[in-house]
Amino acid sequence: MALARGRQGSTTYLFTASDPAGPWSEPIVLEADGIDPSLFFDDDGRCWFTACRDAAEPAVTGPGELYLRELDLDTLALTGPTMRCGTARCAAPGWRRRICTSGTACTG
């Protein structure tokens, strides 16, 4: 489970458990900003952290943007480049998916 507190200057925590009923781990601080964090588990076994944050280029994407980064499941740290998703569509080599952070409603 990922939990964000605050929008700017926020702290995002990751908690793990082998069973949803618990026990849960101590919080792990992720180097991530924004709100509405979520985890996406891909078919190839990789895990992607997604969230919404203030846009890096608001004139291009609007005031906010979705972004994703890979979460290394061994180290529980974000790794690799940040992929911005200004239109709620993210592209990575070989795939394209429509994603929404947990507080956003999507259709289509």
C-alpha cells in the first residue's frame, strides 16, 4: 500500500504485508511527490508506482500530470526514469496503458 500526505513537499510512504489483514511493515519513505499514489503490477512481474503531481510543463499538459516510476520489489525503492503522463496515457517500450491514480475517475 502507498500513502501520500500533503500535495507539495509531501511524504509518500510504502507499507508491505504478506496478508492484507496484517501485520504491516513499518513505513518506508519513497522519494516521490504528489497525491493519490497507486501500485500497478505488470504482466512481466515488474511493479510501477503511479501518482498525480503538479505538472512540470503546465502550459503543455495542464496544471497536473500523472507519472510513473518502476518500484524495485527487492529494495523497495523507486528506480529508473520518471515517465510523465500528461493526458493520462503513459507509453513505455512495447506497451501503452491508460492509468488513473486512485482518487481519479476514468472512463473509456
